Amino acid sequence: IDIYENKEVLSFGISYKKYIKKSKFEKYNDEEQRKLLLFCAVLEDGTDTILKEISDQEAESLLCLKDMEAYMSCVKERQKEAFVVDAWKEDRIEGQADIEEDRIMIFSVPNVKGWKVYVDGVTQEIMEGNIGFMAIELTEGKHVIELTYQPTAFWLSFMLSAAAIAAYIIAVAICKKHSQKR
């Protein structure tokens, strides 16, 4: 049996130093969009960010790259400053990233309510990146990153369950008290 390792795999969290507005990105066809996603993040129009927007000329020149060497160079760049997972549990993902210059990191996790991201213990604002995924800004340096998830209805469900159990216990106690009086 032969076992192969994909050395070109991209991480759970990848960083970008440039972005393209979603409205511009959507003008490209599927193949062009896939190429652009290797080089720049896609952010909602009007997103305030530390990143520089990719110019139309840069986007067009990136779309002209067809050789495997250019692709591999891009993959290596994405891997260099990727999120390295240290621990993964059902409600928590912990890891680190070493960032050489200010970037945006996009995690392959849908941007839904209930997630919180901490960088070096400080809560970060979560943005939407690459059309529906979680994204955060990272400054230069080594960072410890923690993603935590708690369903938005967790506490409401917990309180309703606790109230139902309490009501049941009270009802049983009242029934026992009434049956003892008889």
C-alpha cells in the first residue's frame, strides 16, 4: 500500500495581504474566481480593513498565470503564514500563526452567529471573507488564536430546561403532599 501526502494542501486558516471587493469578484467567471482566491481575500463592499485592495491591473495579470510554478509559488506563500492547529474540539479550535506583515486570515468555517475569536487573549471582530467564511485582521508577529463556538440559543435552551425540571419537581412535591393529607 502506498500512502501519499498532499504537500500543496492549504490550511484551515489562510492569510492574505490584499483583497478584492465582492462586487468586483462576482464579475469574474468560476475559473477566474478560483485563481483570484489564491491571491486575495474577497471582502464585502465597504469593509474597513488594514489591507490594500488589489487593483484591476493586478487582478488581470494574476488571471494570466497558467503555469504550475506560479500556482505552487502562491500555495507556498499561503502555507508560510497559515494557521497551525494545536487543538481541535467540538466547540473550540486553538492554534497559532506567525505573520510577517499585516494580513487578513480567513478560516474555512462559515460565518454564523455563536463564534468568537481571540487573538493573544483579546476578542477580535469577525468579518465575512471569501463569501460566507469567518475572517479576522492580524498584525505582524506571532499570535495565539482561539476560536470558540456556543450556539446562540444555548442559554435560552438551558434556562427553559432548568425551569421545566424545577416545575416537574415542584409538581411532584405538591402531589406527594396532597396524597399524604388524604
